[in-house]
Amino acid sequence: MEAVQTVNLVCLALGRFESFTPHMKGFTMKFTLYWLTGKREVVEGEDAAQAMTLAGYGGGAVRALDFYAQGDNREYYWDATERTWKKTRAMTVG
């Protein structure tokens, strides 16, 4: 469990993306890419780098990526006026 916590802390220090869980080789996971253009895309691979490669993106594409999240993430929406991704607020009932 300590390794997972360490990886999560490193991920948080490096950028704005969700918690990362180490994977097993050969096991594919989904990653949601949030582009600087406002496009949201789900890709699959053993890790985020492989998922982007399998989707046809080269190393230069990372410059156009705002951030990514693990899984089919829908926690952010594109604010076209401010040209940025914003976290969706949780709705409370009652």
C-alpha cells in the first residue's frame, strides 16, 4: 500500500491529474485525455503513455494536453469563455 501512496504523491506533485494505481503488464486501463482545445478523449493502454501512442499520438502531442485522468473520467467540463477545464460540482439533494 505504501508504494501506491508514494506514486499518488509523486503524481500530485507533477501535475493536475487523478490518482494513479500501478498496473500489471498486459492489463489495459482507460485514461481520459483533456486537451487544451476543450476536447475530451478516452484512450486505452497499459499506462497513459502507451495509451496515447496506441491512439496515434506522438511525443509532440503532450504539449497540447492539459492533463489526463485514470478511467473514463467526466469530472471536468470545458469553460469556453475562460478556455479552461473546470471541475464539475457535486449536486446535493435535500
